[in-house]
Amino acid sequence: MSELSRRAQRLGRRTDRSDWLDRAAQLGLIAYGLVHLVVGWLAVQLAFGDRSGPASPSGAIEELARQPLGGAIVWATAVGMYLLVVWQLVEAAFGHRWAGNRPWQRVLSLCKAIVYGVLGTSALRIALGSGAQDGERTTDSLTARLMDLPLGQALVAAVGAVIIGIGVASVRKAFTDKFLDTFDRRGTRGTTGTAYTWLGRAGHTAKGVALGVVGVLFGWAALTHEPDKSGGLDEALRKVLEQPFGPALLTALGLGIFCFGCFCFAWARHLDR
């Protein structure tokens, strides 16, 4: 290994252990939690018949922009998402403090960085006044481009399988309380710790179920070779609404996503990387 590479590794490790990265992650988690609060609220509104806006992260950011001081909030959300990108890229490059150098954790961090980057870009577009691209049209377009590639159907099916896998992992976290691994001790003790635990359980379960439906939509698109059968979170929640007892199920999912937003605030307060 060259001296330059060793210096880069030492700099990366110092960055990973720095207080400023902790602060950046905390600010990003607050922004992430705010987006989920609004997504949860939009999902509940959808369950009660208000179908005017998409119940998705981009729809949530657009809703934030319409509130008093909305421009400042959306700018803060964009900055927060990009701070999360920095955090996850550092962890992807140099490993997790609490999980060592497990390759799958690094890959997961890279995937998270991509998701946070997409959300940050949506917020930035809205903050600049150009508006977010419609999430469902963007998803359909991406699916169509994948379909046109060699083995396109298999690629779309693989994307669906990965999304379902992430959803299953989220539900698994809910049942094993693994999400508490990144909390400091104060955040896991006493009545407050119990409240945080239940918020995490409800939130991760709801997110996992919603992601599972998104993954199934991708799988169905691959099976039928129809890109417009795929969809993002808004389309997934609308599919839930079409099921027996749909409004009740969607209300429960919306409340669960709202709980995940509250959990993110607790996570930011007690983050232990």
C-alpha cells in the first residue's frame, strides 16, 4: 500500500470518528424524520379520501414547501439529506463504528447514500422552484429503460427482489429491536427507552410493509412486461387502499410511518455511531 493510500485511510478514519460527522448525521436524521412525519400524515389523509397529493417523500417535501417558512424548511431538508449522504459514504468507505467492517453493511450504507441523495435532489429542485419530478412517472421511466436492456425483465425482477429484501430486513429489525444498536445507553433505558423502542418497532414494521408492496409492484411489472405496473411509495399505498379494509390498513401504515419520523428524532438525539 502506498503512503498516499495510508494517509487517505488515516484521514478517513479520523473523519469517521469526528464530532462534526456526528452532528451532521443528527441534523440529517431530523430532516429525514420530518419527511416521514409528512408522508405519514399524507397517507392518513389518503385513507380518509383526500387524494389531492402523492403520499411519497417528494410529495411530502412539496407539502412542506407550501407551509409558512416552507422555503427555508425545504432548503434545510435538502441540506440534511446531503449530510446523510456524506455520513453513509464515509461509513461505506471506512466501515461502521458499531458493526466493524462487514461488507454487507458497507453495501447497505452505499444504497442508503443513493436514497438520501435522491431525496436531497428532490428537495433542492423544489427549493429552487423547478418542482420535483413526478415520482411515479420517474419510476415508470426507469423501469421502461431497464426493460429495454438485455435481460431487462430479470433486472426489474431483481430490483423488486432487492426492495422486498430491504422491506423484510426492516420488519426483522422491528421484531429483534436491532435498530437500538445505534442508540446510546440513555436512549434505551427507562420509560423513555421503552417509548423509543415501540416507536422503532411500529415505524420499521410500517416501512417494511410499504417497501414490500413497492417490491411486489416491480416484480409484477417484470412478470407482465409492463413498466407502468411498477410504482413508488405513493402507488404502493394506493394499492393498499384498494384492498379489503383498505382505509383501516392504510391508516395503520400511515401512523406507522409517522412513528418512524418520531423515531428518527429520538435517533438523532441518542445517536451512537
